Amino acid sequence: MENIYRANQNMADQNRENWNTPNWNTPNRNMTNRNMVNQNAAERNMAEHRTAGRERIIRRRMARIGFNYLFVSLFVMLFGAIYEYFSFGVYSNFMLYAFAFPLVGGALVYFGLAYRGKKFPDTVTCRLHSCAIATWTVGSLMQGILDIYGTTNALIRIYWIAGAVLLVAALIRYGLSKSDR
């Protein structure tokens, strides 16, 4: 118990001794105006460097998402070709062109953002957009499958409506975002 009391007393003594030591985070009062201007310029340069690095990382992320959409569109194209090969000559335009949703709505959009974008979307906006593209792609594949089988279903319209709602939500969120991350 005495050791704890002695340790607490030593800490209190150190705090009293450190009370008069200068705080190195505040600017030195003896610093001249020229030195302060140079210090502020160096801080601005570091902030600009951090911003440029962050922008480069976001551009790479947008390009990577674009390449992912490119691979998804190739997979959907391959899936549609294989499915129609085994459909005995029956085909559907919805199945043939299902790859266009991830290609145009995904890959081209994200490549455009990566190479020309000034305002980058946040994570929630990207996910809303991705859900819209995925919903339209699956809806097109389902419509193609039903066309090949020769049946119809009224619930297919939900895919188109849900995709449109998700895309409008993503566009509104993108338009209302304040910063150009």
C-alpha cells in the first residue's frame, strides 16, 4: 500500500515540475514572421501532398471497380452464350444483351470517374449504384430465361423498378455530397 502511495506522490511531483515546461505544439514566441510563414507553407505542402495521395488512391479504387465490372460483363456474356447454346436455337434479346448493364452502367462509369472525375462518390453511393446495376442484370437474365422457356411473369417488372429506384437514390446521394473526395 505504501508503494502505491509513493508512486502517486512521485507522479504528482512530476506533474508540478512539468507545469512550467513549454508546450512544443504551440508556436514558439521567439520565432520570427518569416520562419512562421515557412512553417505554414510546409504544412500546406504536406496537406496538399496528403490530398494528392488520397485522390490517387481513390482513382485507383475507381479503376479497380471498373475492371471488376468489365469481368462481370464478360462473365454474363459467357453465361448468356452458353445458356443459349443449350436452348436449341431459341434466343432472347434480354439474354443476349444482359452484359450491357455491367459494361455500360458499371465499367464505363467507373473508368470515367477514375480518369476524368473531379467528384468521387462515397462508399454508400457506390454500393447503391452497384445494387442497381446488379438488379438490372439479374432482371435481364431472368427475363431472358422466361423468354427462352416461352413463359411470362408479371413480377419481372419489379427488377426494373427496383433498379431504377436504387439508381435514382445513388444519383441523389452523389448530387448532394458536399466534398470532392
